[in-house]
Amino acid sequence: MNETLKDQDVLLVTEKDGNKLSAVTGINEDGTPKTVKPEQKNEPDFLKIDKNSDALENFMSNFLRQCKDPTHFNFFKVPADQVENITPVLQEMLKNPENPSNKEMLDMHRVLPEEFSKKQYQAIDESRIDWAQFEKLGVTKEILEQTKSLDKMLNWQKSPGLIPIKVEIDGMTIRTDARLSLRETPEGNLTLAIHALRKEPELDRLFYGTRLNEDDKQNLRQTGHAGRLVEIEPVKGEKMNAFVSIDKLTNELVAVRADKIRIPNEVKGIKLDDTQKKDLAEGKAIYLEGMTSKNGKEFNATVQINADRRGLEFKFDNANKLSQTQQQTAKQAPLETRQAQQFRIPSKLLGAELSEKQQGDLKDGKTIYVSGMIDKKGEPFNAYIKVNTEKEKLDFFKWNPDKAQKATPDNNSKTQVAVNSEGKTNEATKKNEEPLKQGQTQPTEKQQEQQAKKELTKPKGIKM
């Protein structure tokens, strides 16, 4: 017996008023269940259901949509490793289903398709909005209409863009940008949710009762998604699997329950195989070629579940536009170059703007020279910069690391960087407490005079 079957169930089906059970494997073109005999030899074909998958929900939603008479079938769910033992028992009970003991047993295993039918969607009634909540933030209905936010928010979505808000705290006015949304409390009250802009994603903090591992953090930094299902615990004792992504506008970490996302059978004209659907359901990214856009043009893209959008996201960056053959060629590039390409390159570094060429060179694993940066003491300096793929950060050098170590350093800033940022000294600078200016290698005459005065005022101890 396959050990993995211990945590899985199998769906059995019989025609209405019948007692012959079959194991479900999928759906026929006419919407009826595709089946095989519930025997061990057919186990690889069974539709497997586990607690972390939405296979049952996907099957039922497709069944209800495609089958002309869903009430013609009865469904039962049984443990996958006990199919051959339980099936004969259930079949015998189906001969007399109204018997109280039989009915109780059958109901324990019964699956009702109507429980998977979509609940009627209902937008928010605008009259329920408490506009006083918005006014406290300096936001009016007119602002929401002008920014095309109101319709989105009335449909349970976030405002499509950032909205300037102000908050009064202890007599102080704090201004920031945020996305806004409407949420319903357990008591049924409508409340305003504020998704404030953050400097960067808070990946090290506790997130819905769990901590992200290092792989999650790296994936979130590089792609904006965790790349797997993360077990969260929003309410103590209620654990659930969720897709986790970063809101690109606010840097807020967002989670959506996995069972709330339906994996499609087809994406933009491309039918997904079982492996592709499984990968998407597990939070992984898949690469699809030959999809068709609304204007009829073919395109390729990487597809992944975006928790913030609660649906599929398409990525069209250069790496993902490559065909699978080209991707294989790209994989043959040096490891350091490939890792550098995954690192997020800033457009501004310590006050200095990086040109597109400089950003591109860094992404290609090359070294660049940047001038006009500001060190920790507020003084300008120049340096060579390169991506450290191992530590996932930018390294600063006084010389070009791609050339021989004996190459001439950047003398304009060599001493300044050593003194101001690295805390080093030499004979000329060891008594100087002021930061050196750009290109300065020793204290100025004025700095020497000031240091001499300090030396004179210091108390002299008794020499032994």
C-alpha cells in the first residue's frame, strides 16, 4: 500500500437509487463523472483528495457547471487506503438506505454537491458606509470617485492606487499614503481598513501566528510570492494553508486562504495538465507558452497565484519571456550571473542615482563605479559596487574587485572611507575626531589646531 494514501480520500459515486459504487477519476465531456472500479489496481487513476488540496472543490464546481442533471448522482468520500474494504459495506447499506443505522453510516461519508455551489455574490450597499471614518483621514467620497476607488471598494477590493491620508495622534498630524478597503466584522458591521505604505516588507515579524522561513523570505524579495502554501493561524487553534504575497504598492504582506482560490483548467487558451495545476495549487510558478491575449496576440509568461489580487498573476520580464529552449541556455550561464539577475537592484544608492546601464551591469554580475554617495557621517564618497549573491546584498570596494588586487585603489575616497565608515586610522588621522572630506587624506590645519587644544585641556595622570 502506498504510504501517501493514509492522508488522502477517494470519491465514490453511484447513480440515484442505485447501489453500485465506482471510484471517480475525473469528468467526461458531457459533465458526468468519469469512473473506474474501486479496486487497488486502479488506485493511480483515482481522484485523490487531501486536506491541503482543493481537488474536491474543483471537481464539484466543474461537475455542477457541466452536468445537465447533477441530482442523478450520489457521492461518498472514503479513505484511500480502505477503498476495497469500505466500498462493499456501503454498497450493502445502499440496498436499504432508510434504515436508521445504514443512513447514519452513509451520511458520515456522503458528499453533497450543492454545498460546493457558488454563493450569490453581493456587492456592498453604499448606504452602509460610515463616511465619518473616511473624513477622519481627510478622504471624501469625491476623492474616491476621482481615483476610481469607490467601485473597487464596493466590490470588496482595495483601492487600485495609493491615497494620501492624515491621522491625528496625541495632537500630532501624521501624513502618509495608503490603500483603503472595506471589511465586514463578525458582528456584521462595515469598517474601513487602512493598508499603509511601508518602507519595506516586514518579513521577520510574526505573520498570522507563524514565522516565514529563509526560503519564503528570499522568494518574497525576488518574486513577491512565498512560492509555497504557508500554514497560518489567524485565530488561535484555527490553522489553515494560505498563499502569501507582497502588495507591490504598499509592501504589506498579504495572505489568502488556499481553499478560497480556484485553480483553472485552462489559462488564456492553454489547457493545464495535472502537474501544472498541482504546482499552481501549491503556490509555485509555472511557465506557459502560446497563450492568447484579448486582442488575439500570442504571448508567453510565468503564471503564479497572487494573494493580493486573489487570482493569477502574469509576469513578462525578460527572463520569463524566454522560450523553454532559451531558458535552458540561460541556465548554462555562470551561477553568479544568474543569482545576480534575481537580486533586486535599487535605482538610488546612498543618495546617488543609478543609471539604467549601471542597474543593468549590477544585474549582470558586473562591477560599477558610483560617485556622490553619502557615508554614515554625512560626507560624500565614491566606491566600486558589486552584488554579493551569497549574502544577498551590495558590497562596496575601494578598488575594482574584478581586476587584480594590486590595482590602484580609488585614491579620491580611499582614506575617507577607511576613516569615516570603517573606523580606521593612520599616524596622520589617529587623533582627529572630525570626518574627513572627499579626497582628504589627513586633517586640515584647523582640525589639527582644534585637536591640539583638546589635548591641552585633558587632565594629565601621574606616570609610574
